[in-house]
Amino acid sequence: MYKAIVCDFDGTLANTDKTVSEENLKAIDELFSSGKKFALCTGRMTTSAKMLVEKLPFKPLIGAYNGGEIFDGQTGEVLIRHELQPELILRLVEYGRSRGLYFQVFTDEVIVEKITEVTEFYCSICKVKAVEVGDIAEFVKTNNLGSPKMMFINFKGEVENYIDEILSLFGEEVEAVRCYEGMIDVTPKGINKGSAVKDFCRIWGIGEDECVAVGDEGNDVAMFKVAGLGACMINAREEVKLFADYVTKKTNDESGVAEVIRKYLLK
């Protein structure tokens, strides 16, 4: 019997309009009433993830930055944090420049060299602020800046090719995965949504095989591989569904998370 569920937000728990359906909320409430656990895991930065929690009637554990930071939604306390070190960020910046890629790093805000339409698009989704710093490399050096995640964005296609190249060049030091159309998340080696599932299970005192993970994107595959059951939303890309144990019959706009909870955790 499964004792917990770790759930992605965008494209999974959230509807297309970024709200959470009453049916999903009811199923989660029933889950808590049964004594079982629920956590959110998102590629979003912590600042954005905290805003998600403010709109929910419950305050779960949350993994932000694809597991780069685990915090308590009730208290805001950061329980676990992992970072890309400054020297590695500098090499990733050099790589991004050599390929003509847009890139950004993170503090409590989005750090960019120049605010562009891409920046504005990202910030509009996550409801966060961007800071224009000019030369990011100099900013990182001056502030000895580490970051839980670095993001490369390219809306012209070829994202998978860049992921392969990043892994060929930096694979012993980083994880790289598609998190959204045209967007690549880069996190420290071994830190991904799968490591977040492990962290949640350690905190809860349960086995990873007692946990269900549900998501819809490339960065959710790591969760599917670690959890006892990986459930993929039917609205996901076909290549993501290949890694799941179960594909929902309902989309994120039809409360697919409630379907998973009732099928596997509330029997």
C-alpha cells in the first residue's frame, strides 16, 4: 500500500490557467485525512513555489529547483539545499555564450544579463522578478554566487541536442533536462526530482517504494524511476509516458491527480 504522493505542479496538479481544481483539492484533503503524505516537486524557484503554496489550503513539503531546495511549506524553513558552485556556473556561462543561448541563474530573483522578451515570458509564468546585472560572469565572481539551478532557453528547437551536448561536456558535474518547451534545467550532479523523492521519503520515514510520483515533463522522469509507482499525465509528451508505470485517463484540466490518488492511495 502506498503511503505518500509527490506531485509536479505545472501541467499536473495545476490546470492550464494555473489554478488547482476543487476535485484535486478534495482528493488531497481525503489523502491527509487518511494519514498519508503529500509533497509538491517543481522546477520553479523557491520564491515562485512559495507563492503556489499561499494559494493552497494546505502547506506541504515542497521541492523547488527540481529538488535543489527542499522547504517546509508551513514554516518556510529550508530543510535541504544544493548548489551549482561559482566556478562551474562560470564554465556554463561560457558554454551558453559560445552557443548563443539565453541563460539565467537564481537567487530570490531571476538573475539575467539583459531583460528580454524571453525573460518577461519566464517571469510572467512564475510571477517572479528579474534583475539585469550586465555581465553574469562578473556578477558571479564578485558575489561568489552559487545557484541551485541554471537555466538555458532556446525556443528555436534543438533543445534535446543541447541537452546531449551539455551532458557530454559537463555530465560528471551536472544533470540537464527539459523542464518546459524550449527550456533546459541544469542542476548539480545527482540532484533532480528523483533525489527530491528520496529526500521526502527520508523526512517522512517511509520507503521510496511506498511513494507514488506524478508528473508530465522530462524533469519528472527522474521521479518515476525512484518512486514505487510513476504516474504520468495523459497530456504529457509521448516520450515521457514511456517511463511511467501508469498513464492517467484524465488530463491536468480534468483533475488527473485526483484520479491517481483515488486509484492508488485511497483504496
